[in-house]
Amino acid sequence: MKENELKSAQDEQDARLRERALLARAAPGDRLMLADATLLAALDGSRVLTPNERQALSASPLTLRRFRQLSLERQASARSPQAANDPVWSGSSGMLRAASSATALESLATDDGCWTLHFLPQGEGWQVILSLSAEAPFAARLLREHVMVRVIDGGGAIVLQGRLDSDGECECGWPFATAPARHFQMYGAGFAVEPVTP
Amino acid sequence: MRLPGTRYQEHGWEQVRKLLGHCSLQAFRRLEMHQILDAGQHAALLDCYTDAVAEALRAGARSARAEAEGNSYGDSVYELSLSLLFELQAQPGFWLAFAAAVAAEHARSGAFWLDAAADGVMRKKVNDMYAGLRDKVDADNYIVTTGRDCSPNKIYTYRMLDTAYREIAGLFADWRQHAEQVGAILGRAIEGSPIETRQMKSIGGCKPEWIVRWSESQERYAGSPGPLHTKSKRFASLKNSPDKIAAMLAEIGDYEELSANMDRADDWSGDAGEAALWLEDYWRVIGESEQGEARDEDRILPEPADDGEAGLSDDMPDDSSEGAAGPEPEFKAHDLAVEQSLAGALSLPPRYLELARAAQKAGSWALRILGGESLPIRLAVYQKLLGAADDTYPEAWLDPATGELPTLQQLAALDQISMPTLRKRRNEAIDKLYAANTAPAK
């Protein structure tokens, strides 16, 4: 073995040992501490973790495993050959703004402006419509591929799931008993739109 | 049944369960089982148990049962058994529950583990432990893969619905024989060949009301109540939630379709370089957070609503007392001649310790943290965290006879310490790694 190969095998071994030391600990009562939206924002640098969130991440092997999964998915999609000419989309997230709770919630947009959720009262409940902005850099590809997408709330529950139609929309009945604004408040005020992948 | 991330929910599970039961009974004959009555010994006994079962599994790794397919991702029954065994160490609550069940049986009938006639009793307790553990591990795997919440109870419910669908599919396939019950499921009298029986091609095509009516009809046609209608009421609330049933059936169906062409589940031994890739992200995110002055509001998820899970008490007594460990040797063998005679006695190459020590480069992170430990202890740490074989191990670490790290017995003998002492020092060394890892000074 050459010197540099030896060094890289050593680094790989260190990395695997550190990975196991982080992930294979017994952590009684462990659960998912941070939503995908929070982890993805930390990964792409748009929002840093607060000290408490940082602590929660380090202390939870389960949340670390989710972080690992998101990190690897993100890196894989950045490396995929499509990335060269066709922008890849791996998810968008957004927050309920304080002002939007004052009146009945009509819509919410993701931070990147690519997706909007509209809420229409219907009978006793609401109809929720997800629409993709034509300006989104990945719009052409998503429309072409009729990808399956889903919207999850800050607690990870599915708000809506389905394939985009040719107008870049997808809709369904609001699945919860609580009104949209109140519901999002209850679950960390965050939401995310993500591709459904195997 | 397949769901995102799950590995233990398919046809091979029965064989995994049997193999673990068989190897556990073998292990119990060799362990100091009376220690299971002493709560202070539970952690140490779990260590011994894991080693003994792993050894029994490896010894039988070439048997037909072990080599059979355990799931449709290509994991063998042997691989699944070994990985579930190691999950037990990260979920010691299941071991504690098992110990409590064994202690209760002991109070009734004495040291039943010595009695071959009571093997069935012990096997049942082992089954219960692994049945609970696999659902917990798969619920966690599902969360990691999807980011959505899950619980062992929910996995159990998915499985109940999957089984119900298969039963219904069986009745539909043979509808002439079961015309009355098929009629009860469809909610109408059967005249001629019912079209539904041909239209339902997958679980995604199964209607929730069929599940409810099938369960309802089981008592009349099969003699015992269906899962939604048992006295235990475990699934009783589902009866009135067809939407919930429909969503779960659709999820199983969608994923089965999606994953039909997938060759391998993302298991966590991972590909070369993966650990370094995400750890780099991890240190960066932690570093940015430590430097970031932005004091945003915390977005920590609330605890999910309790889904009525009985819940294992998850605390493992934090026990490091040595108990019956042998006396510590007064000296350490640094003398090469002594090392060589030790190695020779263990059928290792005479210069094993010397060469193995030289094979770890001084710059390694692990060596910085564990530099104070002896080589056998460090190797025991690797064996515990990465397994007996890993492609990053230098040649000089391996026993030429097996191509793997020396066994724990060999390592203890090399270090001239008892097995309990080796385990204790190894666990302390692993704690040092944890501590160094979670307080990164980067």
C-alpha cells in the first residue's frame, strides 16, 4: 500500500468509528427532535441551529441518523449527472409568519418562493392546493416528470401527497380537524415540500 | 410487507426469529445465567450474551437456514439476525424486559434454564424480546428514511393490515368456496363472479371497508374474531376510521410498487466514504451554530402524541461495578519476549502485538483519544463498534487463521486480564469516544 492510500484508509477508519460512536449509542426514550425543514436549512446554511437545537441533535442518535440520510441524499443529488444542465430539487421549506395568524390563513409560501400552499374554505373544512411557481428553476423538470410530491407539517405528518398535474398543481381536502393556521402553529410553524422517493 | 427503511418485516422474519432463538438457547447454556436475577449484572450479562450469540451465529453461518433470503433487499437470515442482535445493545430496554420475565419465571419454577424440558418457555421469552425489538428498530428505520413519525405500534398495525389484505386476497382467489364470506366482505349478495375479486391486484386496491367487514365476519366464518373485533380492543378504534386504514393500505401499496426494482436497502454499514461525507456536514453545521450569533426561536419538535403504547422502560442501570471479576494482574507485559510467548500460545503470529501496534498511525483520531489504552483494549473497541471484520482493518490486526480480529478471549489473554475486566475497560474506552465526539473542539 502506498503512503497516501494508507492515510486514506486510516481516515476512513476514523470516520467509521466516529460515526458508530455517534449513532450506535443507547439513548433511552430517543425520538426525532428536529424536523426535516430545520435540518435542511442548517445543511444548506440558510438558518443555523440554535444552541438548544444543536444540543438536541448531538444527543439524539435517531435525529443524527435522519441528518445523515438528508446529508447523503443532498450530496448524491448534487453529484448526479443531471445537475450539470437541469437544476435538481431536493425539497423546499417554509414557515408560518406571525402576521398570517391574525386573519384566516389563505396561503403560505416556501422560503425559496418556488411553492405556494393555498387554503380554500369548503363546507365544514378546507381544500388545500399546492402550486409550483413557473419561475422555479426546476419547474420544467418536475412538470415533465410528473413527480410525486408531498407536503409535511413541522411534526412530519403528511398534509398532502400526490402527483403534480400539468399546471404544476396538486390538491386535496385538508386532512386535519384543526384549522390550517392553528394546526401549523401547533407543529412548530414549519412545513416542507419534498419529492417522494423510494 | 415492505415500508421505507424497514428490514425485518418480510417473509424471512420467521427464520430470523428461529435462528436467534436457537443460538440464544445455546448461549444460555454457557452463560452464568443466575446473574440475570441480579439487576446489577444485567449490563454485563448483556455483553456476554451478545458475544456468545454472535459466536453461535457465526459458527452456523453456512447452514441452509442462515443463508436463506431474509428480505427482498438481499439480506440473508444470518445477516438480519446478527444486525438485530447488535441493535439489542442500543435498545437495552428490551433486554431488561426479558430479564424481568426470566426472573418472574425463576420465582415460579427455579433455575428453569438448566432444564432442557423448559426450552420452550425460554424460547418464547426470547421470541417476545426480538419481536418487540424488530418493530422498534424498523419504526426508527422508517423515521430515518422518511422523516415522518412512526412507532412500534404503528408498524404492528401496518403488518396487521397487510396480513388482513393477504387473507382477503386468499378468499377472493377462492371465492366459490367462500362465497358467503366474500359476500359479507363486499357487503352484497354474490351473483355470478364478483368483479372486485379480479380487480384487486395489490394491497393498494383493497378497500378499507372490506378490511372492516372481513374482520367482522371472521368470528362467523373462521371461528375466532378478526383483529379489529377482538376483546383486547387493540385495533378497535380503527373500525371507525376507514380513512386511516385507506391511507395505510395505500402507503404499503405505493411503496411496494416503488421498491419492487430496488436491489438493496440502505443499510447502515454504508458505502466507503459515506461516513466521512456526512460527518463533514455535521461538523460544519455544529460549527456554524457555535459561531452563529443569531438567536432564533428554538424549533424543537414537540413530543408526539402517545399512541397508547405499553412502552418498555428504557433505562438501563448505569452499572460499572465489577462484581465477580477476577483479580487484576499486577504487571503489564511490555517485554516483547513475553508478548511473543502469549501470542504463540493463542496461535497468533509471534510478533502479532508488535506489528499490530505499528499498523495504527499516530495521527489517527481514535489513537489520540484512546492512546492511553492497551492495544488489545483498542482492538476490542473496534470489534464492538465496527465488527470483527471491516475493510479498513490493516492486515497486521487480523488473525491469519480467521481473517478477522482476534476474539475477545484472545484479546483478554493477550492483555493478561479477565474477560469481565476486558469488557469493562473496553466500555470505558467507548464512553471516552462518545464524550470526545459530542463535545467537538473543532
